[in-house]
Amino acid sequence: MVQQLLPLRMQNVDGIHDVRHISAPRESTAGVWLPDSGPQKTWDLPLIKVKFEAVMNNAQNRADRARLIAVSSRHVGDFLNAFPSSAVGTRLDNMSLRIAVALRLGANVCAPHVCVCGEQVSADGTHGLACRKSAGRHFRHNAINDLIKRALASAETPAILEPASLSRTDGKRPDDLTIVPWARGRCLVWDFTCPDTLAASHLNRAVVGPGAVATDAEEKKKSK
């Protein structure tokens, strides 16, 4: 069978010996032993892990390390697989896509300048994601809540934004509330938040592992 698989120029003893040598376990240039058989994934993953560790070791600061940890987590690139549709709000304009890709790669987004809040903005532009005077913070928050509301409506579960008729004495209220019962005769309420992984106040947790900042924010929302 080996002779039939090989091209004519390799159908000799030396060629068969070379093929056996290739199929044996071997060590890559990165010092990783590769298996002698199995799917392509078993060959790729060890080398990818070595490359990733090399990139992590070359991170220049905590912000770079936090970014690399974040972009390597599961499902972080799922938005790239979404069908671009203006009707359902999944279409990104050219500038938004450029900024999203630049933030993932750590590329420059803008020229360094001083923000209206008085803080220095670096070329990566990440300050705008956490600045309290950023005009886009509330817009992004409301856009996500509207997206969740429309998703529930498509499942024939209407909801209202910013409900004001809940019986709480502290004045706090969730972002949204379903009009009809969701489970066990109770309505569903939710309170959305999206903390900035690269904010200076979050870097100590962001370098711990993927999702650490989001997990902390979730616990704070639960206590609310």
C-alpha cells in the first residue's frame, strides 16, 4: 500500500525508509515532541501553546498581558462569525470593525492626546472604554439592553426597559423586566454590565485569567 501511495520517484527502499522516519515521533524546532499519529489538531495544539507562551512572555506590561489573556479566551471571537444584518443590529460599520480588530491586536487606534476628563490617552485608545465622560458608555449599555429585549420579543416574551413599579425601598431597579412570567410564576429581570478589562482599576484581576473581571462584576450585580 505504501508503494501505491508514493509517487514513482519515491517507490524505492530509500523512499520507504524516509516515510517511516517521518511517521515516527519527532521533536519540533520548539522542543515539543509531536505524536506519530492522530488528527491534525494533535500536531497543531502543542506548537500553538509554545507560540502563545512566547507571546505572553514578551508582553511589555500588564495591559498587554491582560489583552492577550482576554483575546485567547473561549468565544471571544464569536462576533466575527455573526451574520452582518442591520435589521437585527449585528452589522458593524467599517470604523467600528477597524477599532474592534485594533483593540484585539493591541494596534494604535488614535494619536496620543489629553482627554476631556484630564487623563492622558495613549495610542491604543483604550481609555475611552472606561472614561466616565465618554459619550459612548451609556449608548453601548442601552444598545445591549435593547438587543436582549428584542431577542426576548422574538421568543414571544415581551419586556419593558427600566421598570419603575418594583417594590424596592432603596430606589434601585434592574435594567429590564419581562411582562409575562418567565419561570415558576415569576417575571425575569436582568441588569447588564460590561466592565472594561483594560481599565487601570481592573488590571490586577485581568492578568489572573480570562473572565476574572467579568466574574467580579457579576458578583457585584448579584449583591445589588
